[in-house]
Amino acid sequence: MTTALRRLARDVSGVSVVEFGFVAPLLIVMLLGSLQLSFDVWAKSILNGAVQEAGRDSGLEDAQGDQSSIDTFVGEQVHAFLPSAKMTYKRKNYETFSDVGRPEDYTDANDNGVYDNNECFEDENANGQWDADVGASGQGGARDVVVYTAMMEYTELVPLSRFIGLDGKRTLSATTTLMNQPFSTQADRVVKVVCP
């Protein structure tokens, strides 16, 4: 009996299967994660390309009246490879490039460096409230600077995140900044001081 036990202790047949059993799950997760990451990079490049082309077309004078066709173009480019993607679009217009991302000016009555609801402000985008970005929604007019953003939401190709309890939704966005053609004189922006 002891001889059989010693022979069994020295026997290494089948060890590879056990070792593979330990390594295989990690290998499969890494492989599937690489596949999802590659798909995300590819999807982002398709979205970026479509937004860049749409941005060039969007600033033309003849496109000013029909921005929905620009959005449709971006959606068609994305849906050609990912039909289930949900698309959303956003445009903000500014008077100059230096206005992009700039907050509306306000009177800091209590010197705390933060806008408080009872402080006066210059309503540059004419929406009646203080904003951390002076941009007005929409395409704007001649010579206006436009930030165009397209966002796509889709369910991940490889359902890895669902194994850890996440919903598996992926969101990618692409943004371009352009200036509308100078087909007319740029409209003056009316700035109104608002004191709540």
C-alpha cells in the first residue's frame, strides 16, 4: 500500500489540466476585455470621424437652416456598424473662441469666490439664470463659434461588467469646435444684468 501511495505522489499526469483550470478564467477575462477595449477604440474613431466631417459641413451657410440632416449623417455613420446605438446631439454657440467654457460674470457680494443665488450676474446667454458656461444652445449665426457634441450609448459587446453587477451600458462622445462661415455680420449679443 505504501508503495502505491509513493507512486501516486510522484505521478504528475493530469497536472496540466489542473493548472489550466486555474489560469483559464483569468486568460478568458483578459481576452474578452481586450476584445471590448478594441471595439470601444474602433467605435470612438468612427464617431470622431463622423463628428469631424459633420462639423465641417455644419458651419456652412447653406446648412444653417437644417442641422437635423447633419445629425442624421452622424447617426447613419454610427448605425452602419452599431445599429442599436442611441444617439444624442448638443450644440452650444459663443461669440468668440475665448468664450468657450467661460462662466457668466457675477458680482461676488460676499467675496467667497463662488456664485450664490442672490448675487447679480450678466445673463450673456439670455436664459434667465447664471451659468458656468456662457454658451447659448443651438447653432448660432454667422461668425459664431459652435461646440458640437455627439454622444452614443450602446450595450457592451462582451457582457463582462454584468458579471460584477453593472448595467453594461457604454457611452462615448466626440466634440468638435468650429466657426460658422462669415455669410453675414455677426449678431450682437444682448447682455442683461439680472439681480435675483
